[in-house]
Amino acid sequence: MAMQTARGERAADRKASARSDQEDFRRRQLIEATIDAMAELGYVATTLSEIGRRAKVSPGLVAHYFGDKDGLLEATLRHLAARLGRSVIERLSQARTPRERIAAIIEANLAPEEFDHRTGTVWLAFWGQVIHSARLKRVQTVYQQRMLSNLRHALKQIVGPRDAPQLAVAIAAAIDGLWLRATLSASTETDSESARAIVAAFVDSQIARAEPPPAPSHSDPTTMTKTPRERSHIGGSYVSSATGETFETINPATAEVLAEIEIAGEAEVERAVEAARRGQAVWGRMTGTERGRILKRVADLLRARNDELALLETLDTGKPIQETSVVDVISGADCLEYFAGLAPTIAGEHVDLGPSAFGYTRREPLGIVAGIGAWNYPLQIACWKSAPALAAGNAMIFKPAELTPLTALKLAEIMKEAGVPDGVFNVVQGFADTGRLLTRHPAIRKVSLTGEVGTGKKVMADAATTLKYVTLELGGKSPILVFEDANLDNAVSGALLGNFYSAGEVCSNGTRVFVHRSVKDAFLAKLAARVAKMKVGDPRDPATQVGALISAGHLEKVVGYIEKGKAEGAKVLSGGHRVTEGGLGRGFFVAPTVFDGCDDTMSIVREEIFGPVMTVLAFDDEDEVVARANATEFGLAAGVFTRDLARGHRVVARLEAGTTWINHYNVTPIELPFGGYKLSGLGRENGRTALDHYTQLKSVYVAMADIDSPY
């Protein structure tokens, strides 16, 4: 999957916040003004006019950003809840034992900043309005469920299964009760420190009274795991598998198990189809403006939870946090916001048929559609597929890749929280068999797949049995052409982005780098110097630039290609080996590898490797390099580096690829369609054209005169 942007252009701006543009700055400013007003005036007296006065803007501008007072107050409560959520996550990340995890939850919720008069007054104002507002109640419910979930997860490892849920509720009640008493009390009888001590003592006493967890049985493997168990998300809630079959998802950087995943079988898929049918009936009747408003909330929630989701994506994919924190979540939010804006514009056209009739066309949703994701950009892909589908009024059943199943579930939770009707976005977990249940189901009208060419052919064959629409975003072996007049520093930057971002696990990567013979030596010298400085390491370290490959099997495949390249006579300029130093031996790390001395017949030049392996080839003239660049069964992407823009446009026009760049590589703005030629796929993702793939056209003839019939 192509990455959203080059780190050199956007990372610095996005590390400080989820998005630092003027609109988001203004929203944050208005939310802070709302908090100030509520702390001083209370809920009722906090009006759009008062917010505008404090922020020095017109009430109309406040309404522009949030719609009405309810929308502004909901956004403010989400802001407070997200801030508290980030505090919990930060403390949980440092906890090493179940008891430390419980302490982290207590400390975050009863931290000194939560006892601040301003903050406490605003929280109280919101809780007082929850019974009157479904929108505020939704936020409160998610806040409460998240606290209970975190507590239950820790308690299950230190008390018996019957006691853990009840004790979680008791601890949550103690936290909320002490905070409430301290906030309401005019005295200082309970401050942050004493409140935390009281709850900690309560927890210790309750744990001492509870039954201990059952001892692991060596004869029963199911009792030996303490990892989380995740299920499919269907119809707005988590659903257990009828068969109880599971698989494990691991952290590629450490090979540690992250979670156990229940496999969705025929019963769960049928349940998802029925839920999607009910949800789509509601969703499809909404106006595009209504759908767009809800999808915009989804985008806002993704941005608010960027850090939390980025860390989960890093753990599940092995990608560096410096990538996931600025690309993976934000690009998904950008996509949802873009299609939220397009939802109200979906329309047909009027056709004048003379004085006796006219006609018009309607763009209507397909109904139920399926998305099947790849493992390299799991959250981004889920957004890229669901955003246009939902904007057009469809319901989606999404199956994430079995290697990265976690963040799609978080997206489902966020969809529900934002107000997407139950059943409109469902997540079913599993392997190819689960995917096949979707591609063959007669009620599903379209399948969108991101994956390998072989998988794409199977999906297309299955879809043919019920004449489903298909969008296939498949593999690539894309070329980068560096002409003699190119800015070599930019060309090297493009080649690095096109080969080593996400450890080379990007389908649009330009792994065949054709460099004009007259500048090849200079290009290689600059390239080698920059590759030598790249840091391979723990993906959670913000300084890490190259993380782990997705699995042991994929590691074996990539290393196998490196060895094959050596055997075929290519020269290793950089890398060429697995990285095990510095505690990385448990994970699946490969050094960024550059091959020189390549020719077009080598396996490493012809076949997709999907790893950090670049091949550099020399060329002498334009016609030659275009012919060589096109001599592949793939046609996903291509890049051209030249100062001669006339040549740039001319060469791009001759390249057989669906996504191309001139003097850049692997930037994929949502506004531009993305997809390939030849075996690289069918259809397009992103851009306005994506809506065409999720709608069907109905023609309507309207008679304005009597029928002239010969019968």
C-alpha cells in the first residue's frame, strides 16, 4: 500500500499534533474557550456567542466548525476524554505487571490535573447533562467502557474469572466517587494524592479477599495464555465465534503474542450480512450531508486518538512509530474527511429529451460491499475502502489481514462512537476461508481487495459467480527513472522513500531504479552515504527509521531473494543481511539493501520482493529506458526525475502505470485516484472517481405527453 506522504516533507509538522493546519488550530482554540466559559458560567450560559466573544471570532464561525452548541460541547467532552485517555495509555506503557497496570489507571484518573478546579467544574457540568443528551451519553459510555476494559484485563491475571468483572466495576466506582466528592467539596478533605492512596488500599483489600486465578494446566494449552482475546465486530458489538477457533497475532519486532483472535466462520459472516442489510437500510436513507457529518466525526476521533492507534499499529506491523504517528492514522482520517465532504455532492444529471419528455439519472448505493485488507497499512486500508463506500450509502463488511487484525477493530469502535448506525461497518476476522465466504456471498454486491496478484485472481473468479463489482489493488515492480539532468539529491530521496519506507513493504515501491549511465556513480555515492546512516531498531523508538518485517515467513522470503541476487551476480552496495544486533534477534529485521551491477533478467529485478531491497540499473537513452521500464507484467506505479519538465510529461505519458510521479515518489494525496495497470489491478481508490466504484447508475425517463401507440 502506498504511503500517504514523504517523511521529509510532513513529519516535522505532524509530530507536534495530529494536524497543525489552521482549521484544526481554530477548533482547538474554540474548545479551550468553551472549557473556560463552562468553568466560569456553567453549561446553560455557555452559548456560541459567548464562545465567539472569548475566542474573538463571530458565532457564525463557531457554527461553521461545529454546527451548533451540541456539536461544540460534544467535541469539547471528546477532547477532555481523549486527553485523559492519552494519560492512561502513557502510564500503561510503562507498567510491567498487572498490579502496576491497575495503579496506572488509578493514577491517570486521579492525577493532580484532574483535580484542577477548571477541569473538575467542566467535567461535572458534562456529567450533569449526560441524561439529557444522547451525544454526550455516547462519549461517557465509551469513557466508562474503556476504563472497565483496562481494569478487567489486568484483574483477570490476579483474581478469579468470577471476581474480575465485579472488582473492575468497584474500582471504577471508587475512582469516580472519590473524584466527585473532592470536586464537589468546598474543603480540601480529599486531594489527588490521598484519593489515589485510598483507592490503592481498597484495591489491595479486595484482591486479598478475591479468589486467585486458576493455576495453568500443562495439559490444557487454553489456560496457559494470558493474552487478550479479540473477536469480530458485527452489528455494533463484539461477537464470539461459534466454532471457538482462534489464531495469534504477534509483534514482529519481538515475536511476542499480542492477542488471540477468534475466527469468523459461516455463522458470523451470515450475521454480518444481516446486520449490514439492516444498517444499510437506515444509512442509505440518510442524506449525503447527514452521512458526511457523521464521517467527519470519525475522522476527528481518529486524529484525537492518533498516538494510541499509531502505537497499536507499530506493535502489530513492526513499522517505526515515526511513520505510524504521522502517516498511518492521519492518512485514514484525511480519507474519511475527504469523502465526508464529497458525500453531499453525489448526484445524477438531467437530460433534455425534447418537449414531450425529459430524463435524469440517479447515483444509488450498491448495498452491501466487502473490503479485504492487506497487512502493511491495515488502518489506512480500512479507511481507504470504507470511506467512499460509506459516503455513497453502502454498508461494509471488512476483513483485515490475519497478520494485522487489531486496528480495524478500533476503527469499528470509533465508527459506532461517532454515530455510524450499527451494521454499517462490520469487521470479521480470519484467513482466506473467511474472505472466501465474503467473495462468494450472493448478498454482497462488491469486493475491494488489496493484496497479491494470485489472491486478486481468485477473488475475481469468485466474484464472477454472482457478477459482483471488484476493485483490485495488487502488487508491483515499479520503475524509477533518473535522467542525467535530475537533481540527484532529490532523486536519491525519492529512491529511499520508494524502497525503504515501511521496511520496503509497500506495493507501489520503485524497486527498479534506472539511472543514466553518466550520473550513476555520483548517484550511488550519495545513495550509499545516506543508507549507511539509516537506523534499524526498536520500532517504538522515535529515532528508528527501519522497523521489522511482518513475519518470520516473510523474513525468510526476503533474505532468500537477497541470497538469490548475490548468486545471480549482483553486487551488494549496502546491507544484504538480517539484523540481529542490539536485541533485535527475536524479531524479523533486515538491513536496507542496495544491489548494483544488476541486469533486467535477474530475479531480484523481475519479481516483487516486498522488502527493503533496491536494484540499480544503468541506461543510456530515453526510448531504451521506457521500453525496459514497461517490460513487466506489473503496472502499479512509476517515477521520473528530470529538470526537463517537457521530458517528464512525455515520459510519464509513455509509462504503463496507473500512478506516477514527476520529481517525487510515493506521495498519495487522497484527492488523486490510486491504482494500477495490467496485473497490478482494476479500479481505483481515492479521488472522486472512487465513488463511481461504490454506486450504480439508474436512468429515469419521464413522459410529458400522451403515448402514441400503434396498437
